[in-house]
Amino acid sequence: MNITVFGTGYVGLVQGAILADVGHHVVCVDLDADKIERLKQGIIPIYEPGLEPLVKENHAAGRLDFTTDAAAGVQHGQVQFIAVGTPPDENGSADLQYVLSVAATIAEHMERDQVIVDKSTVPVGTADTVRAKVAEVLERRGRRELGFDVVSNPEFLKEGSAVADCQKPDRIIIGTESEETEEVMRELYAPFNRNHEKIIVMDVRSAELTKYAANCMLATKISFMNEMANLAERLGADIEAVRQGIGSDPRIGYHFIYPGVGYGGSCFPKDVQALIRTASDIDFDAKMLKAVEARNAEQKTTLFQKIHTHYQGDLAGKTFAVWGLAFKPNTDDMREAPSRVLMEALWEAGAKVQAYDPEAMEEAQRLYGNRDELSLCGTKEAALKGATALVIVTEWQSFRAPDFDLINERLSEPTIFDGRNLYEPKRMAHKGFTYYSIGRNSSTFR
Ligand code: UDX
């Protein structure tokens, strides 16, 4: 099939590449001429395992092309994907200006019937708004005879495993009331619908809400566990034992119940906030979601609070080694990252930071490059030199078994504040560290 994808961010680029990889002919459209030029040369703007070879191979094979020419893009596809950003506006609602401008562009240039697919995470009711926009432009063009349908087909990919998630989706949600559109979408996704039925067809609004409900449920699990971790710490219990104890119940499960420093990234914070806003727009008080958000905001300060208490507020002039800046491993993304809340609080208190992250150094440089209070170090060992203590914010694999003797030697006080529970408290005590982690009262392990 011929497919057009508007937007070459995470969702659009990955989606375009995997659709091309199964044999569809895909054209990706973006306004950013530099980005399009780089993509043509196989330069990928994001760090995402497996994406680069996928883009290069399919581009070389002539199944995946990139253009800034929206008119040519629209001509190409029989299905038009809208995969542009929906950043939060000043009151937390998803900002639909990019989605609607793509809708207008499609309507401006379409010359045959089209299936328009909302792939971006958009508030319930957006498909109706997109439909109205397309109809308005067609009306103005005097082309009312052109038929179109707007489908909600949300994406569930995770950063860091986006390619694999897209190639092997748990489910493919198709929100449409038209049988004809359903058939087009089934044909499009047939290569991904093997082994067992993954396509779930529903009405448009339910599909739109499914995306928010999934992300809000996951965010709720995390905030719930962080609340339990706070309780465990204060009650002298060990959250890691509690986690295993509850995870063994299949109704609860082991996934997504890791306590930590709060969720970050481009999806959970934005989507929880947007659903709270959607609810308030219809005079519904989303009490649970507000609690999820409030717990998360506080959790992001937990490492700083522990540091502040340990040093009795005397942080001025101290240097802290920070391991992990990305909001989670296997990405260079620092959007809403807990590391930012930590570093900004440390700077505010007069402390300095020596940071290392396996992938996010360029991003950190872009965000904070000119600050004297931050040194970006080439290795995790270099970040330790002359630091008072080590703070671990992201659970990269390479942090799991470090050289503890070297850490001990390089830190002026052997103290570790671990936001991801990477180590055994008892072992750390044996090695002579003062060790703080999440939901495990360190004194009980001595
Ligand atoms: C998420 C959803 O998983 C994905 O389905 C959706 O399409 C987009 O949003 P992503 O933002 O890439 O994907 O990250 P994810 O791996 O889900 O992690 C989100 C945050 O939750 C991270 O900050 C992570 O550290 C945190 N987290 C996750 C925990 O604190 N504990 C856990 O048990 C799991």
C-alpha cells in the first residue's frame, strides 16, 4: 500500500520505517528541511536501538522516502497518518495546532478519497475536530464530493524499545465506525497481526480514551508503588520484599511496580495532565489522577530530600557525582527527567554536579551546557573524582556492578544515594558505604 506519514518524531519515524520494512511504500513528511535532509542521508535525530539500519535499508530499497513537500506527500498515500506532536499548552491541555494544521494540509491537497489516521495521542473528541477541519477545507475548495474517514489508531511504543514494540504490538487499536475503513486498516496491519488476533476495533472515542487510560493506569501503578515505598521506609519495612510479595499475585503482576524517583518522559506526565484537564473541562473531578500526579511531583524530590537531611542542609560548596540523566535507560531523552529536578535543587542549594550518562550527554549539554555548577564527564568513574557522594538517578545496565573499591576511593565520604534500588543494602554496609535507597530504611540493614 502507499502510505504517507506526517511528522518524523519518535512515533512517525518508527511507524514509517516499520511499515516500509514489511513492504508498504511510505513517504514521511516534515516541515523541518534539515531533518529531512539528514534522514535521507541515514542520520537519525533520536537514539533508538535498531532504528538506524531500518531507516537506511528501507530508504536504499526505495520503500521509504522523506520530503518537505506536503502536496507530493498527500498525493502519494491512500492512507495519511498524522503523527505530529501534541505538547501540553499553558493549562495542561494537549495543544492540537500541529494536528489540525496537518489535517488542513491533507484536505488542501487531496485529490481522491482518503483514510486519515490519528496516530498522535489526542484528547477524546479530536477525530471529530479533525473531521470538521477537513470538511471545512474541502468545502472551501468546492470538493465536497471527496470522501474521507478519520480513524483513531493510538501508538503504544516505549522509548528505547520503540522498533520492537512497533514490530510486535500487544494490540492494534482501530477506532472507526466504518466497515470500509476497518478493511483498509486490517490490510495495512495484516503483516503485524500474526499468531493471534491483535486488532481490536471500537468506536473512535473509545479508541482515543484507551490510549490515555493505558498510560494513566501505568502511571498510577508507579505512583502507588512510590507511595508504598514511602510508607515502607517510615515503617521499617523493605519495599523490594513487598514488591515481590504483591507481584506474585497474577492479578497484580511484576510489571511496572518498581519504586523509584518518579516517572518522567514525554508521555506519562503529559497524558496524566491532559486527562485531568479533559475531565475538568466537563466538570468532572479526576481525583485519582490528581493524586497520581501529586505523588509523582513529590517523588522527584525524594533524592534531594535524603541528601539534604543527611548533610543537615549544609550543601553549599559540595560536589555530587550523578549517574544517569535520561528519564530511563536506553534513551537520550531528558524530558521531565527526575535528574533535572535533582540537579536544579542541588544547584539552588549551592552544590555542584559532576554527571555521566551513557547516551544523554549531548542533551544535557544542550539543556545546561553553560552552567558552571555542572561538569559533564566522559565516564562514570571520572564523575566520581573529588565528589562528596554518588547519586544514582537512572538504572542503566552499566551501573549495576560497578567497581565499589574505586567508588570508595574516589568519594570523599563513601555515601551513595540510589534512586533505583540497584544494590543490596546489606552488601553495601559490608563494603563500608552509607547507602540510601528507595523504600528501604538503611538503618535496618546494618
Ligand atoms: C510510555 C508507555 O510505556 C508507552 O506504552 C506509551 O506509548 C508512551 O509512554 P515511555 O514514556 O517510553 O513509554 O516510558 P516507560 O518505559 O513506560 O517509562 C516511563 C517512566 O516510568 C520512566 O520514567 C520510568 O523510570 C518510570 N517507571 C517505569 C518506574 O518508575 N517504575 C516502573 O516500574 C516502571
